[in-house]
Amino acid sequence: MSLSDKTAIVTGAGSARGIGRATAHALAAAGWHIAVLDVNEASAKDAADEIAGRRGVRSFGIGCDVTDETAVGAALDVLGGSAPPVGALVNNAGVTSPTRFLDVTGEEWDRIFAVNVRGAYNITRQVAPTMAERGFGRIVFLSSVSAERGGGVFGGVAYSAAKAAQLGFARALARELGPHGVTVNSVAPGLIDTDITGGALDGERKEELLAGIPVGRNGTVADVADLITYLCREESGYITGATYDVNGGSHIH
Ligand SMILES: NC(=O)c1ccc[n+]([C@@H]2O[C@H](COP(=O)([O-])OP(=O)(O)OC[C@H]3O[C@@H](n4cnc5c(N)ncnc54)[C@H](O)[C@@H]3O)[C@@H](O)[C@H]2O)c1
């Protein structure tokens, strides 16, 4: 089974400085064809064009809100008609919020869970059956150090709870899909330099956080992309149900 005839879907890979786009590039460099699904259609198409241009693989950019089960189905139909079979899924689309628990509303809570948890459900539920039938699949969730240490970086209680839900999701799914050749793992990044905080994490707070990182720097998107690509290799088939920290030692447990 070769990667050269397989597509890796990366959700939320539109963001130009994001973990998803870097992951899509790294997977393409490893030989995967790429499908970028992002709520921002223009950015999804831009990412797909950039990847095809630089890496010489087939690449598809589709506007898709992962919280909408029907839209996810439609995006997968487009791929089903034109892309090589889906061999990997990276559940990267995510939103965060620093709102304190004593200020959070039910609406905001639901929005954070809708993208991070229900969004991952919507696509994984539709992709997993075919992976299991074919006997090969790699699924990776983007959790967060916030799930492990109880926030304290940027995201508040809603974000930490949603990212922790992803860990349970991935572990239970790993157990169920293991017999079918499908691995399911999570990565838990610490502070990675992207636009997810919308510039809201600057100045003194950023300095404070840096002081608590043994390797002395923020993470880069490449740090995370490389690990995800490793987990998606065929040779990584004995790694499943695991959570990998990429946090510069900011949380050691
Ligand atoms: N940056 C960090 O420090 C950090 C740390 C730990 C975990 N993470 C997680 O890594 C993932 C990527 O984060 P990032 O920092 O690259 O963020 P980012 O904001 O740069 O990218 C997120 C992408 O998700 C897309 N998206 C948002 N809602 C969507 C939806 N409903 N449907 C489809 N796409 C949607 C956005 O358009 C964007 O392209 C997220 O799940 C995040 O929670 C990030």
C-alpha cells in the first residue's frame, strides 16, 4: 500500500500561518495527495494551489464548515468523485476562546464544542467506515496542552474541556478501529506561533509563558506538522491511542 495513491484530508488548513497548512505541506512532501477543507473557501483554494505548485501532488481545496454534517458529506462526495482514496484525516479545524468560566455563555460554550468536537465527529464518522473497509487509515486529532494541564495558556474552560473531549474520542476510537488497520492518535501542542489567538496574546503574558518553557521558545508550526506526518506513515501502524506532547517541556507529566 503506497501513499502515492492516497489522499490526506486536513481540516482547517486554509489559515496561511496555521498548523493545518504546514501539516498539509509536510504530508504532501511525504507523498500524500492533499484535500484542504476550510470554512474559508478562498483560503482552502489558496492552500491547495500552493501545495500543488510546490509539491507536485494532487491537491483539492474545498470550502466546508465542519460543524455542518451535510456540508461535510458534500465535500467528501466531491473528493470521492475525483481524488485518490482517503488514507489519512487530520482533525485540525479548531477555534479557541479565553473567556473565563464565570463569564462564558452557553452559546459560546456550544460554538467551541461545535467546531472542535462535533466538527471532528462529523467528518470522522463519514470517513472512518471506508478506511476500515479498506483496512488502512490514519486519524490524528489536534488536542492541546490546555486539555492536560487545565488551561493556563490562552484557552479557557470551554476550550480545555473541548480539547479534553477530543482525547477521549481519539482513545475510544483507536480501540474500535485498531482491528481494521486504522490508527487514531492525538497531538497536544503547547504554545505555537499562529494566528489562532487573533493577536490577543502579546506583551507581558507572552513573556510569562515563555519563561515556563524549558526549551526557551514558542513552538513552530513545523514542530507539529512533522510529528503528525510521522504518525500518518504506514510504518507507524503500531502507534495508536496515544497522545503526543509538543510543548517544549512546558508541561511534563
Ligand atoms: N496555535 C496553538 O498554540 C495551538 C495549541 C494547541 C492546539 N492548537 C490546535 O491546533 C489546531 C490549529 O490551530 P492553529 O493555531 O493553526 O489555528 P488557526 O486559527 O491558524 O487555524 C484554524 C483553521 O481552522 C479553520 N476553521 C475554523 N472553524 C472552522 C469550521 N467550522 N470548519 C472548517 N474550518 C474551520 C479556520 O478557518 C482556520 O483556517 C486547532 O485545533 C487548535 O485548537 C493550536
